[in-house]
Amino acid sequence: MSRLSKPLLYASSTECEQAFYDALENGDIDAVHDLWLDDTDICCIHPGGPRLIGPGAVHASWSSILSHGAMRIRATSSKSLETPTLAVHNVVEEIVVTEGSEQQVVHVIATNAYVKTPSGWKMILHHASQAVEGAAEDMEAPSGPLH
């Protein structure tokens, strides 16, 4: 499907998130840029990187990442909190990294936030951190009193 035939309006935050990971897997930098809200307060933090604020810095970072080609990435284990106009998703990203002839799967824990606009859902935040020792494990709070 060409970029021109893809919907530019996303009816849900989940649909916008799927389009984000599809764009990364396809190496489609224009689609990645289109998913972000055009606002000076958008924010992106890549694993081990600085806080990038605004469309210029955010778009430049994704352009640099995708200049090496499409990513082999899959989002799993999604947890979300949604209101009528704001959604926050926490996902585990499985990224295949190739170094020379070797490949390994790296786990990254990411939080993506979306806002509902008159033009559909748009991304406003991507904050990713490499999982401890490369593995992603969920920890549940113990039941009972916290004190």
C-alpha cells in the first residue's frame, strides 16, 4: 500500500501506534513524521539519549535512525491507559540488531503517548529505555498494604 493510500486520520490510539511500528518496519520516514503532532512540546527519548523536544529535533532523530534502513521491530506486551482525548501505552519492543554476521534480539521498554485531535490521534511522546540485561520482565506490585 503506498503512503498516499494510507489513512492519515487514525480513529484510535492503537491504530496510530500500529501505524508507527509499521512505518519503522518499512523504513518510511515520511509516515513516521506524519504520525507526530506538529507541536513544539512533543518529546522523544531514545535509549541512553537526551530528551528531544519539538518537531525539528524529533524528526531529525528518526531520520537519522532510519537512514540505516528499515528496523526489524515488534511491539509486544502492551498496557494502556486511555481517556477520551489522551492515551498512554507502555510496550515491550523486540528489536533485531545485526552486527556483522550476528543477530540478536534486544528488548526495549517504551512509553508512547497519543492525543486525540480533530485530525485523529497523533503521537506526542516516545520514551524508550533498554531493558535491564536485555530482558523485559513485568513486575507486579505485591497485594496488600504498601506501608
